Amino acid sequence: MGIPIFSQKDNRWREFYNPLRGLSLPKVLSMLEAGERGQFADLEWFYYYMERSDPMIFSIIQRRRAALMDSDWDIRVVSGARMRGARARGFDPALAEEQAACLSEVYDGIENFRDSLAFLFSGFFRGHAHVEKHFGENGEILRLEPVEQWFWVRDGMYGAWEYNENAVSGRFRGIPIERENFVIFESVALNRMLVGLYLARSLNLKDWVSYLDVFGIPSAFLIGPPNASDAKEKEYQAIAESLVSDGRGYLPNGSDIKYVTGGGGKPPFRDHIEYIDRLITMVGTGGLLTMLTESGSGTLAGSAHRDTFLQIARGDAVALSEVYQREIDLPMLAQAFPGYPALAYFEFAPSISDQASRVVQDAAQLASAGFAVDPAEISEKSGYRVAPMAAVAPAAPVGSGGGA
């Protein structure tokens, strides 16, 4: 095994480069096109800055990540057809519990699991995220170390991932990696859609500031009394300058003041920015919300708002659960149980929703209707460890004991 990438990555030169300086639409389009070719160094560095520069985009990312990080994880065992198939092939169901215990030990042993999860989440917005497995002496995973997005390159849209040492701009190929040493998450980059909105919002704010520089404080013009001499006009000019600087003073009889505003209509900047903010919220929440701010705490609207973010978190959790199952569960189980099927798997616990309650309620209704529900199915869907209750012998009637 070669030197881990996370221990040698270096992008110090990029720390002196601000991609937002001189940003323009042609420059953004050029970076997006390079990203489609697999050159991510400049594009991902720009994403990094953009996420920390726009308050709406930053807030969307924080809210989605917080909803996901609020969830817990669990190790489940398979049920239903997969378990019946394993039994048909002669595998003891106890094998599933042994594998579950093995995976629990694996994930409990990862020191920075939550931090690595937060980094993998960034793949939803940046399009991909890589964490490198840091192994111990016995092959156990000690840490999952992030390798930032600007260190990666691939040959075309679907080429293999390669390490771009020093995050060099314009590089087409990099250093091949040992794929089994990485956990990789790929998604549609939400930032690709947010880039245009970010640029439009920034230009709108710039125009609004320019407008306020001219019309924010209305220009004042003093109209002197009629038939004033040249000497009086100079005197009135001094009075006018004093009034503008101090906001108070004396005007001669017959004088007047006129203010010039920025036109007769309402400036469009606020409406335009609010429209862009709605679009940013739609993109960041999958079209489920158009406003980030709750209508009211404790109201129906506020409750619906929170439920929406929980729904988004459930989708994020399912996507990342599949990544852990593919990149960690299968390799570790194949190493610990060679030749045996995988009967246990990692999954985020449904504490982020009321799914467990719905499963239990459905099972109770089915039982009351006379249908039996497999306890293993309930355990897998709800996260609860359930078992059939033992039959309780009916109590003997009072006074029915033997004896005279």
C-alpha cells in the first residue's frame, strides 16, 4: 500500500488565489465546461468560495446538513426473501447476527465518523466527495480522511478517478488510486444550478449598491429668491452647502428646496433578489420549498416547513447509506466472512422521521385484522428489536383451589 493521499495533499498555492475576484459569466462557463471534461480543480475551488460567500446558499447547506447529522445509524439484518434464500442455501440465521456485530464494531471504531459524514454530504452540492480509509495494523478502519474535491480529475465524464497532486489547474490526467481504499459518493451537483443564481444575485446587489450611492441620499437643490444679485447668490450658495452638510440652517424669504430621487417608481432590486432567493431555495430543497424562513414557530406552516427538511434528510440518508453499504459493508464482510452472503448492513436509523411509529401502527392494525407479521420485518423497518410475546397462562379463578 502506497503513502495515503490524505497525508500528502498540498494546495498551499491555492490559498493565495481567490476565484471570486474578477468573476464573470464567460469565466464561470469555462469552469463548468472543464468540469464536464473531468477537470475539477478550478471549478471545485470556486464552489468552495461560493458556498461561503452567499448567505442563502450557505443557509441552505447548513439546514440540509443539520437535518442529516441529527439522525442516528444502526446495523440491520436482512429479512424477507433474502433471509429465506439464505436459509434455503443452508446458512444459519445466526450468521446475520454475527455479521451485524462485526459491522457494529467496524463503525464504532471509526474515530471521525460524523466528520467524514459531513464531508460526504458536500457531494450533494459539489457533485462528488472522496474519503480515504485509514487502516490499522489488523486491517480495521481507524478513520475516513476527506480528500477535497479540487484534488480530483478524471478522463472525461465517466473516467476513473485519479489524484491531481497539488490541485493543478488544467490537468487532464492524474495519479491512479487504489479504488478499494476510498469511499466515494457521486451525485448531481446542485452547485451547477446555483452558480447562475449566485452570479445574478451578486450582480444585482452590485447594481443596487450603485443605485444607493447616487439616490440613497436624495440630492438637494436650493432655489433662491427672485431677482437676487450675484453677491446674494454666492451667499445663498454658502447657505445651501451648509444645509446639506449640517441638515439645518436659515433660508431667506422666497427660497425653496427641491429633492431629486431615483425616479418615480419603486426600484426593482429587492423584488429581483427575493425572486432569486426563492429559486435558490427551490434548488436546494428539491423543489419542496420556495422560502427558507418559517412562517411561524409552532404553526401549521412552521411544522410543514420542518417536516420538509426531514423528508429531504431521509432522501439524503438513503443515498449515503447505500454508499456505506457498498464501500464498507461488502468489503469488510467479505474479509471477515469469506464465501458467505452479506446478511447485515449499515443504515441510518429512522429517528429522523416518524417512520418507526407508522410501521408499528401498521403492524398493530394488521394483527387486529387477523394477519401475522414477521417480527424480523418489523425490526428491519422500524429499528426496534422485537420478539413475539410469550403466551401467558390464564390465572385460576379465585376460590377454585383444591382442599376442603
